[in-house]
Amino acid sequence: MTADPRTPGRTLLPVASARQTWTTLAARFRERPGLSAAAATVLVVAAAGGLVAPWVLGRLVDDVIADAPASRVAGRVAVIAAAAVLTGLLTALGAALASRLGETVLARLRERVLDRALHLPSATLERAGTGDLLARVGDDVAVVTNVIAVSGPAFVGALLSVVLTVFGLVALDWRLGLAGLVAAPAYALALRWYLRRSAPHYARERIATGERTQAMAGALRGAATVRAYRTEDAHVAAIAERSGVARDLSLEIFNLHTRFGLRINRSEFLGLAAVLVAGFFLVRDDLVTVGAATTAALYFHRLFNPIGLLLMESDSVLQAGASLARLVGVAELPDTAPPAASGPPTASGPAARPAGPRGAAALDVTVRRHHYDDGPLVLADVELRLAPGERVALVGASGAGKSTLAGIAAGIIAPTDGSVRLDGVPLTGTGEATTRRDVALVSQEVHVFAGALAEDLRLAAPDATDAELLDALDRVGATTWLRTLPDGLATAVGEGGHRLTAAQAQQVALARLVLTAPAVAVLDEATAEAGSAGARDLDRAALAATRGRTTLIVAHRLSQAVGADRIVVLDHGRIVEQGTHDELLAADGRYGHLWRSWRVPV
């Protein structure tokens, strides 16, 4: 992870090193050997075909000087025309194959990035900010796609043309080839000058783009709050400031690009002048023919476009390289992050467990200590066991560590030092399938996906029938508002569709929990967003959804804790009390103080 100097406490998602980036890219190309070989072969043949016309034209000059018959001259012209047509066709075919290969590789990489992003711990995404991730899967993908579809094939073709043309120039006459190499130091110095100044700009530009996206996403996501507190001007100013940084960096890069072009033109002049002067002296001394000198000059002139393209497109390649490193940084994140104390999976671990719904299970959570990165201690010396089918409420003041403990219990957060076991089997970090199948987390921040309501519910159970979906909704008390929907289960909900209230969205989340049928359910203030009007209904829905399951509830309202089998009180990251509601009131400890402060009748 990379610290963001502009936002203290924010940690950006990782960026891959150059070696890791190219290793990953090469591995992706090796996954498609046939297409990779075809694209490379066609591009090489197309580049070699470009050498035919200058060579034949040189021979044509010698034929004209020697007063060769018209048939030979016509034959030379026909060969030049045929070579031009064939080279054009091969160049187009090579570009198409290279684009197809590049787009396929990028699509697989993009899928991997999204897969890793969806499996990242929520705390990691919160510290990085949505802007960083959105910039990667949006702006960075767009930059790489543009290079692959437009610049990439041309860049590869230009590189092959330069290599083969230099070889042809040296093969024609080593002295003419040596004269052409006079331009090499000038080109190298121009490129070195540009790279040293532009590479840091591109890295900073990508970060600045992420900052701009973060500012826009934050303002749009909280638009209602922004309007309520009349802070529109402050948010617009923040977006403008970060947009200005990105704009200024782009202008600086454009200025460097323009000055780079002048250095390229200077190098071309030096190289062509050297070839022409060398050709003059060699022809004068009868060491080469006029045709050979002509071919050499044409070969070197032919280098103008590909070398210019290589150097000028280095601008796009650098941007793509910076974006690709950001994509690979996320794509190569490990599938899991097992804590040190968990140990390796055993034969009795998840792989040996039968698939399908399970009954209630025992959950053991041990957290010797936990903190985020280098931050303060959040949890310490926590030993929590939930018996099969037991309903445990977790209470405590704000900041006591309730949500963190719930995330660890659900396998979403790996403790710094500790372990989580389900029926004695390590859970956290030992396999995504185990966590997703056996433990389900429902938080207060639920999301209704755009599409039909039935499709939203089937995210939890893809093979569920309509009858099963209706039964799940009925179980959580959603039948009443379901009847008001114009198309029932087929009604489009989420963005662009029918807007569900906060309470209705939470009922959809609880219905997904019913369909998932986990062994353990963790409710992290899952009914907190309902407000007082729908609180009791959602509490009943949560109770129905978790009936018969081992359940851990982070209680937003103490009324949720009253009916629990056991109440666990957290204070400053430690368990200070445990017992039933009546037992804890009688003890008159921390829970009794919280209850009196809350003073809600049961």
C-alpha cells in the first residue's frame, strides 16, 4: 500500500514495480500462444516488406544510369508496386491481430482487477478511498485500452521497422550504416532528456486523476448532505483545486512533448546529412554505386517516421505503463490475507467440508490484538465463543471496536494477531468459498443493485425459484410493499428503477441472508438505518431471518440486545462484561450505565 501525502491517514492501493508489471503482462500473452505467434509473425514480415521498395528503387537508379532496357525498368516498378500493396495488407492484418491480442489480454486483466477489488477487505477500500479504485478501473483502463487499440500496434510495427531497417542499412554497406549511426547519440540524448522529466509527471498525473475522482465521487455520493449543509461551494472548490492540479500536470507534459519534438528533428537532420555526405565520397571513389547510396539515403529517411513514432508515442506508452502498473498492483493482490496465528490449512479444513447449507455452528473468535496498519490498538485480549444456535448481542459506546470485532468474526477482516474458527476449523484467510458459504455479514450500509428485484435476490442464491424468493421476502416482512410494485419480482429496482426506502433495502438484504442459509449470521447494526418508524419491523425481520442460526448482533439500539441469549459489552476494545439483560442490570456495571443513559422501555 502507498500512503497518500495529500490526505493523511489515507492509504492508496498498491502499485506494481516495472518488473512485476512486465512479468504479469508476459504471462498473460503466454496464455494465448497461437494468437501471440500469429501477430508477431505478421508484424515482422510486414516490417521486412517495407525494405523491398527502397532496395529495388536503388537498383532502378543504377539501371537508368546504365541505360538498361525498358522491360527491366518496368519490372522494377512492378516489384515496387506489389511490395507496397503487400506490405500495406500485412501491416493492416498485423495491427488487427495485435489489437485483438491486446484487447483480450486487457479484458482478462480488468476482470482480475475487479475480482480482487470485490474481495478486498472493506477496511482496505475505505482507507484507499473509492476514487483510487474508480480511477484504476475507469481512467487507467481507458489509457491502456487506447494504447493497445491505437498506439500499441503502430508502436510495435515501428520498433520492428527500425531494427530491420538498421540491419538492412548495415548490410548494404557498413560504412553507410556507420554514417547513419551518427544520429543514434542525438536520439538517445533526446529520449534521456524526455524520460527523466516526463516519467515522474505521468505517475503524479495518475495520482492527481484519482484525487479528482475521489473528490467528485464523495460529493456526488453525499449530495443530499452537501445540499442540506449548504457546502456546495466548498465541494466545488475542492473538485476545482484537484482538477487544476491534473490540468497543470497535463500542460507541463505537453510542453515537454513539444520540446522533445524539436530534439528529434535535430537528430534526423544530423543522421541524414551524415549518410548523404558519406554516400557522396563513397560514390566519388567508386566504392559504392549511386543506387546503393540512394538506397542508403532512402533507408535512413524511412527511419524518420518509425523513430519519430517510437519517441513521440513514448508519451502514450509512459502513461499506459503508469496505468498498467496501477492495474497490476491490484490484480496481483493475494486472494486471501491469512493472519500469522491462523497457520496453514489442514486436511480437516474447508476443502474436506461438504458443500451445501449447514446447520448452526459454533464460532470461536480470538483476538490477542488488532490494529489497522500503524494505527492505535483497536481490540485486545478478546475471547468470544458463540455456541451453535446462540444469539449474542455486542454492545458498547461508539468507538469501542464493535464493528471491527464483527468484521473479524465474519472473516472480512484478518486480525493482526488472532484467529477465527468455525466448528474448530480455521475460517479467516483459509478460503473465500468457506467464508461466503458458512458466514454471512449484513451491515447497515446495504446496496440495492440495478436490475430486476428477482435478480438482486438471486445474487445470494442463483438457482432459487420465484417461490423461494417470495418465501424469503415474506419471512422478513416485505410482502406488503412487494404487492405495491408494478411488476412484482420483475420490477426494476436500484439506480434508474424503483427506489426502495432504507427499511425496504434492508429487508432485501435480510431476504438475501435467508436465501444464503449460512451457519453463522453477523448483523453489524443491520437495522440502524430504519429510523424509529421502521425499527420494530426491521428488528422482527432480523429475528426471523436469523432464527435457528448462530447469530452475532452489533446492537445499535439496546432494545435489540434485550432478547439475546447473551450480551457482550465492549469498552475500549476489550470485553468487560457478559451475561443476560437481567444479569447485567443486576450487576450494575457498564451495561447498566448504558441502559440507564439510553432509558428506552422494553
